[in-house]
Amino acid sequence: MKNIYLVGFMGTGKTTVGKILAKRLNKEFLEMDEVIEQKSGKKITEIFKLHGEAHFRKLEKELLRNIANKENLVVSCGGGIVCDKENLAILKKTGIIFSLTASKERIYERTEKCKDRPLLNVSDPLKKIEELLALRTPCYKQAHYLIDTDKTGPEAVAEKIIGILNGKK
């Protein structure tokens, strides 16, 4: 079976929903940022600080190419992965893409205490969220399915995805 890719902005529930999905579907779960940290021996914040976002995106693309050669995975992807056309093509070819969405206010609530989000370590994180969402939303909309997680818990989101996979919308 094809992979299930969860994409979307940070704080939309990709990792939490992905773990639930993997368990319920009896599939292996991969969180791309965690794999990058394990392989590089550095936290994502360190990679951004030492080498910049472009280097991180290169590592992300290499990892995606490796993941794409496997099947039956539930993958929580990095928030910007779908904004690269080559990555998007790989995701579409090798899996089903579910884009998890939420309002900027909900994302801020969910991420405001996290210090391991390099793109939000700025003086006005809500403004940064707004700017990044404006850039990325058109990319997220290219997923096979969009699911709003604003007022829906991770269990219900996982159920919705399972329903879609089983042919019930």
C-alpha cells in the first residue's frame, strides 16, 4: 500500500495524528524531523543555526527520496516540504497526502511554548505564522485531502482519515 503523508504547518497535529494512525492501521510511523535529527546528530534548531534553512531543506529532500522507496508508512512531514515542486511530485507519486490545517491563532496557541521551532524563534511569532501561512497555504492545498484540525482532536482527525482511506468521505 502507498504511504500516508501528513503535511501542514507546525502545530496542526501531524505527529500526534500520525502516531494514532500508524497504530490503528498497523503501519510504521516516521517523523521526518526526528529522523533528520537522529541522522545528523543535531537538533533541527542547531541545523538551522549552524547551516541555515537551505541545508535543512536539502537533508529533508534526501530523506524523502529514501522514504519514497518504501511502502506502508505513515509519515509526518516537515511544514515546508510541499512547497518544493520536486518534493510534492514525489509525495503524490508514492502516497496519499493529507494536509492538516488550523487557524493562525490555534497554531500560535499550540506552538507558543515550544522553543524548538526555529522559524518561530522571532520577536513576533504570530506575525511570522501569518506570513508563512500566506506563503505555504497554496502548497498545502495541493494535497489530496485537506482536514481542519482547529476544533477537532487528534483521535477524530485520525478517524476521519481512516474513513477517507476506506472510501467514506
